[in-house]
Amino acid sequence: MDTKTLVVGQKVYMTSGRFITCAGEVVKVTPEGLEVRATVQSNLTTIGDLLHFDKDGKGRDDEGAHESGAWEITCASEDNVYLPEPEVQ
């Protein structure tokens, strides 16, 4: 995904492999890429984790699952995104 149209405060959705999905909020945009703060707990992230992406929406290898690959921003819309329901405590 080309990140040029994303802005601070925008909600984005990310995947690592086929089945792992996470949501986050853009907190910093630069010509080189952006930073996203995770807003959903997943098996790879904790709410509040800071994730880094290049200008094409590809994440760092060390911030994804080693079996599934780096995080990738897949969309900036809730359409066709599966997010697990949060656990009630």
C-alpha cells in the first residue's frame, strides 16, 4: 500500500502472513514511511506497541512473525477486515 495518503490519527489495518491481523493508528508520517501504534492486541502485538513501515507499507522483519513475515499495511478501511473480538475480563 502506498502510504503517501495516510495522515496522523488515521486508523490502518495490518497483516503478517495470511491469518494474523492487527489494527493501529498512524502516529508519525515521514517521506521514508510511517509509525503506527497498535490499538488491538494480537498474538504478535500488545496494545500500544510502536510499529515501523516504509513508504510502501512494508514493516520491519523484526516486528512481525518470523513464520509469517513482517507486518504490512493492507488497508485504511474496515471493509473486509477480520479483527477478533476483545476478551471480556
